[in-house]
Amino acid sequence: MSSEEYQCRNVVLVGFMGTGKSTVSRLLAERLGWSRIDTDDEIVRRAERTIPEIFAGEGEAAFRELESAVIRDVLAGERRIVATGGGAVLRDDNRAAMLAGGLVVALTADRETLIARVVAGGEAAGRPLLAGDAEARIDALLATRRHAYDFAHVAIDTCGRTPEEIAELVLRQVL
């Protein structure tokens, strides 16, 4: 992909939960000397509530509105590594903002890897969309989001790769 096909003002990481967006974004920010913004962290900061509290009190629709506002705001800047929530790609306006705001990189992983990282890793407890049977919820979300990340400029399979290896693959697209 040529640099004319996107503006590399920012790097936007998208992907299903457990693909490594947060970890890889930290490594990229360190390597490039850019700032790092995790949209979920920014939502929590602005709302002064946790994501489970937002979901419980106001519902997913309110959370998605906050998420869209954060995405628009953070992508107005430059030299940022932006790690998005897994569902941020569900809205057309978010996808458009991401594509206009920088290089969009989709991190992917197979079902088994995701379950190992999210369920076995203990991360499911803090994720409202995984309430109940986390494995069944992952299966359902994977089915509904099968092509949700296809809009990205670049896709990187994270299975069997370390965060450092994934960051290096992203850097090859940026530099």
C-alpha cells in the first residue's frame, strides 16, 4: 500500500477484543515517540465511570455515543497511536473518521486464541458484552462482526506472534 492511499497522521488499531490493540499500541507509541490513546480509557476518563457502569446505567447506545465523540476528537490530532474498543467499527461514521484520520490496522486472531487471551486470561470479567457464558458470547460477537474490520488499510494476524513482532509489522506500514 502506498503512502498516498492513506494519511499516516495517526495509527488506528481496530480488532476484536483480545487481539492485542492495547498492548501493541503501547509498544508503537514508545517506538515512534507518539502519544497513545486508548479510546476505552478516554471514555472512562470523560464519563468519570467505568464502562460496566455506563452499560448498566445508560446502556450500550449511550456508550457508543461517547465512543463516537472520543474517536472524532482524538483523530483530530496527529502523531497518535489510537487503540479502539472492539465494537468501535460498528458505526459507519466511526469507520469514516478512522479512515480519514490515519492508517487503520486491523489486528485479527482466531477463536481459540481470543478465548485463551480473554476468557482464560481473566479479562472477560470487566467486559459487559461477555456477561454470562463468555465463550458463547465471543462466538456470537465473532459471527456478527465477521466482516466488521475489513475496511482497514492493513490486517495483521496476531496468532502465534508476540506483541513486539506485531508492533514491528505495523511499523513497516508506517515507516
